[in-house]
Amino acid sequence: MFSALIGFLLFAAFGAAMILQPQLLTRLTNLELSTPEARNEARSAYGGLAAGLSLAFFIALVYSPWRQPILLTAGLAMWGAAGARGYACWLERPTSPNIWIALAAEGVLGLLFIFFAG
């Protein structure tokens, strides 16, 4: 239950921030959001996905039969993101510490959601 609550709070906050203020992504990743299309993509890919995950975590909080499947799926998604980010870091050698922090956060969240789903 604790991991579902953490997931709900983190992804609700992140999703809302990315939908309302997509330019915050520039501070985290050095991506340029200079066009309406870029801001649209940031809102959708970062904000919308996080909002959807927060809804899934909310369902996990209120409907216990779905808790473990939701947390397993979210945890695997976090590990997928961490794996892709880790590969990209190996390939590109980013200089921003925020990328490494995101990689660590995705890995830890994956652990939390998969192994502490109770």
C-alpha cells in the first residue's frame, strides 16, 4: 500500500507539473521546448503518461485485487525506462547530473513497485 501511495503522489505531482509547466523539463533534461509541437509532446509524453500512472496508482490504493498487477506493471515500466536511459548514458555520456539522478530514481522506483507492492 505504501508503494502505491508513493507512486500516486509522485506521478500526480510530476504529471501536473509537466502538463501545466512543460518548460520545467528544460531544466531537468536540457531539451529545448521552443515550438508548440515540442511543448505538446512534453505535455503528452511526460505529463499525460505520469497522470495516467497516478490514476493507476489511485486504483491500486482503493481496489486491492489490482494493486499487485498495477505495481508490477509500473515497476517494469520504470525498469524499462531505466534500461533505455542507462543504454543512452553509456552511448552518449551525458554531462548533466539530472540524467543520472533520473536513472537512479527510475531504478529505485522499479524496485519499490515490484518488490514492495504489499
